[in-house]
Amino acid sequence: MSKFWAYLKTRSFRNTFFAAIGSVLLLLFIAYLSLDYYTRHGSGVPVPALKGLTADRAIQTLNEQGFGYQIDSVYVPDEPPGTIVEQDPDAGTNVKANRIIYLTMVTRLAPPVALPDLSDENYMEAVATLSNFGLKVGDTTTKADIANHVLEVHFSGQVIKPGTKIPKGSRLDLVIGNGAGASEVDVPDLVNQDLDAAKFAIKGAGLTIGTITYEGSITDSTSVVVTAQTPARTDSTSKVSLGTRINLTVSPGKKSDGPN
């Protein structure tokens, strides 16, 4: 062992050691030069600028300069169909001849998307939701309703429901409730209706149940019909304000299917 350590201290060992290191470095340098020569580093053909060109023009340019190409498509609402919107490598990049250039073209057909449910959204929320789905808001109208959210969605003049497939980028018309509701409602015709049905109709119309006057001998409160109402529905009185009190006169009997 002592001889081995003694050998490590000799000039002969040092010369051999440094010669070996020099040989390795020389080989690495030669390999680097060879690789640089093989890949023709720094000597390439610049990629032409293709963004904004039509697909036909871009392909012609690539063919003239000896490049290959591969085209993918994407839908962009505000760009003309057939326009190149992306390229890889970027314009001006030096590449070897015959390199494949990857292009992204605006497709001519918009993909279908499902209409989201907007029924619980106000105008601003609906605009944001439609934008996330690649859709746009066209005309907006308001309608008397106690709600202030979207009541209807129209496409090409037709009411459409959530889940309906429409082309991406389409413009949709919205009907929004004004949050106030109608100031007047139709007077319901309650004569000859069961009392329970009449009460239900009054509340459903946004009106108030007024005084109920009972006529005759009533033994079963569930077996009475309306014989008169105030105000009554006539040609001159067809609408009343919301919350108007409707007074009823009832008598024993059952609803008749014949004319009053």
C-alpha cells in the first residue's frame, strides 16, 4: 500500500494523469466541433411571416421556400375563415430546409355549443356567462315582471331553452324582467267557480281576497260556489291594479259545467 501512495507522488504519475485529462478534453472539443458541423449550427433558412395570410397563400409561400407544413384549425369569431392566426416556429426563426411548419387556421364552421341556463341571472351575469361560452348578446328588451333576471332567450327570432345547440359566436336576444311587474292585471272571471278555486285564482293574479258574503243555508263550507264578484269582469272593466280587493258572494252548490 505504501508503494502505491509513493507512486502517486512521482512525476511519472502526474504526467500520465494530466495527459489523460488532456485527451478527454480534446475528445470533447472534437465532438463539439463535429456536432456543430453536423447540425450546421447558425446556418438555416428563416421562417417566413405567415400570420394574417390566407391558408392558400401561406401554403404557397412554404412550398416556394422548401418547407413542409401541418395545419390545425380553431374557431375565432372575429377573424375571417381560412386566415392563419398562429405559426410555429415564429417568423424569422432560422431552421433547416424542409422543416415542418405548424399552422393554425380559422375554421369556416363554428362548433356548436349548448345554451347555458340563464334563468336566475341578471343582465350583467348573463353577458359574462354567454361570453364564457363564446356567445354574444344582441338586442335586449325588458318585460313587466317582478323578477329582474333573464326571462327568455331568442335566437333567429325563436325562443330557445337551456341545452339547445347553437353555433359558437352566435348573437342572442334577451328578454329581461324589469323587477317591478305589471301595474295592472286582468280581472279573473270567478262566477260559478268553487270558493277554493276562486281564492286560488285571486292570489295567482296578484290580487287580494276581500269580503266573502255567504247567502242561503250553508252546512258545508267546501260546497259553495261564487254567484257574484266585485269588481266583476265586464267590457268596461277588464283590468285592475295589483293588490285590488276582490269581494265575493257565495251560495251553496257545486260548480256547473253549463253557461251561467
